[in-house]
Amino acid sequence: MDCKACCGRCILFLVLAVICDVVGLVLFLVGILAPLSFWDLFVLSGPLVIFLSLVFWIFWYLGNLTVPYKELVKGLSSKLMSNLMTDNEEFTQTELTPDNDLNVHLNSHGF
């Protein structure tokens, strides 16, 4: 079986996430089970490392998302066309008249 099919494309983030989870779990269990005077350091740092591994899990997930090319082009072209239409409507609505703020501002400075 191919590793990419099993683990996805971002193997580095997957490995980092699993390592952080294992290290966090070991720290947490050492803090609970070992008779240490500074047990609270391990009990608090273990879940913190597990929580920080969430960043690597999110990166791994986002790296494995795929968008079909047709949907990507369709979404970009429709967004581009809507932006062009909006910019064109704003341009046609802004006509230069004597009452326009730009002309008043320019005339007040002697232009």
C-alpha cells in the first residue's frame, strides 16, 4: 500500500502531530504516575503539548484538501467578474460635477 494513499500528502505534519501527541501523553502520565515532587510541571505541560499538536493536525488536514480544477476556475472567474461589475458600477455612479467633493476640494486649494 502506498504511503501517500494512507497518510496523505503532508507526511511531515502528520509525523510532527503524532510525535507531539505521544510526548504530551507520556509527560501527562509521568506527572500522574511517577512519585515526583514537581509532578505538576508534567501534568500541566503534557496537555499543553497535546493542545499545541492541534496546529500540526490542522496543517496536515489543510495540506490534504483538494479542489477540482474546474470548480477552482469557475469560482475565481465568477468572483473576478463580480468584482469588475462592482468597480464599474461605482465608477459610473461617481461623475465629476461641481457639487462633487473632489472638485470642491481642488477648487479650495486654487487648482
